[in-house]
Amino acid sequence: MTVSSSAPSAANEFNGRLAFITGAGSGIGAATARLLARRGASLALADIDEAAAHTVAGEIAQEGGRAIAFRVDVGDPRSVEDAVARAAASHGGLDLAVNAAGITGALTPCGDYDLDAWHRIVNINLAGVFFCMRFQIPQMVRRGGGAIVNLSSIMGSNAMAGTVAYTASKHGVEGATKAAALDYADKGIRVNAVAPGYVDTPLIARRKAEAHERMVALHPMGRIAQPGEIAQLIAFLLSPQAAFITGSVHMADGGYSAR
Ligand SMILES: NC(=O)c1ccc[n+]([C@@H]2O[C@H](COP(=O)([O-])OP(=O)(O)OC[C@H]3O[C@@H](n4cnc5c(N)ncnc54)[C@H](O)[C@@H]3O)[C@@H](O)[C@H]2O)c1
């Protein structure tokens, strides 16, 4: 594919495309939904918090965009299968996916880590990304192509004490992203991961309240990210401008991992 001056402008580059976003009711997922809608995509917004997904869909509709909302539990493969099938049926196929649903846990050393918390975090953050790709990819194969972005983290390549489950889950997301990318590299489906530093969303609200200055100091830019900044990178990776990019992890971390 040639990217030329006749390529669609950013304002309409996703026209006619359906994007399925998990974790779409909040934070990075919601910011990505709003940005893709402004660039012409139709949205299928999936979240375990169905009311939050409906709120974002309503805001997008008010701005003239197209969005429908679903309840999904990404830790339950049958729930994911159902939501992806309903979304694809609503549009005649699926083109794009952003797998952003995720949770954190209490900071606890490995030797004391709660076993249920391990299973919950790994099931939602890692198995959940696999379940999503498992049902999104066949829809994209039927469509003849597609693009997926999975949400990793700086904890996908580094670690922080007390986060064994979250760190392991995000390392796993990066591996699953690369393996899936290789499976479909010659079939028109690109799979990448985005690895943010700390982002100002409800996910980190408690830690931000307790240790905002320490959190900021980890980032050489001297601040944490806004969700819209991460959405810009996700949108780029989904766009035709990223046509040669697959199987890779893209940091947006204010310099966190550079030192
Ligand atoms: N905020 C950060 O600092 C940060 C940094 C790096 C990576 N990330 C990653 O980015 C992604 C989005 O995080 P965020 O900061 O926007 O968080 P957020 O808490 O604002 O949003 C996460 C959304 O996921 C939904 N969710 C939780 N469990 C779910 C489930 N089982 N099924 C479906 N939906 C579920 C929540 O209801 C929520 O709407 C996560 O994967 C997170 O690990 C966040």
C-alpha cells in the first residue's frame, strides 16, 4: 500500500471503519473512543461498567459521531465472544480494536501476594487481551484486514516492587501481541502494543493521591500523561500511516524508560 498525498486526512481517515474498544468507559479507552470518532470511525464501546460505556457513547453521539455500548467482562471468553459478535453484526464486520480494559492491585511483596488477586489481575489484564484478540481476529480475517492495539505499560518491560501480578500481566501482553502479530503479518492484520508511563486516569487515582510527587519524579518530563496523549499514539498505530508497523511495543512515557 502506498501512503501518498491522496491518503485520507486525519479528519476522516477512519470513515467506514468499526473500532471495538474495551475499557471504553473510562481513561485511555474513553479518550481513544472520542478521538477515533472525531476521525470518522464508528465505535463499539465495551466495558464491565456498562453505564460508563453508555455515557461515553452518548457524548460521542452528541458530537455527531456513531457509537454503541455493550457490557463485557474481558475475563470471561463467552462474554467477549458475544460482545465482539454483536458489534461486528451491527456494522457488517470489524476493522479495528483497542484492548484497554485493565486493573491494578494493592502493592504487596511477592511472598505475601494474595492468590485471588493474582488470578483476577492476570485473568483480566493478560487472558482478557488474549480472549479479545481470539474473537476479534477471525472477524478481521473475514474483512480482509485490520489493526489491533493492546495496552501494555512501562511495567511491560520494567518492574516496580509490589506489583508482581500487574508486571507479569503486562510482560505477557507484550509477548501475546508479538505472537499474534506474527500469526497474521501476511494476512493484513497488524497487532501492536502501547506502553504508557503513568496516565492521569481513575486507575491510578489512589496512588496519585498518596504519592503524586514521587510518581511525577519518575518521568524526566516532570509530569504524568493525559489520556488524550496516549490516544494519539493508539490512533496513529491503527491508521494507514502505520501500515508497516506490526509486532512492536511503543512507549509513551515522558522519558521514564530512557534512563
Ligand atoms: N493509567 C495509567 O497510569 C496506565 C499506565 C500504563 C498502562 N495503563 C493501562 O491502560 C489501560 C487503561 O487504563 P486506564 O488508566 O484508562 O484505566 P481506567 O480505570 O480509567 O479504565 C479502565 C476501564 O476498564 C474497565 N474494566 C475493568 N475490568 C474490566 C473487565 N473485566 N472487563 C471489561 N472492562 C473492564 C473499567 O470499568 C474501566 O472503565 C489498562 O490496561 C492499564 O493497565 C494505564
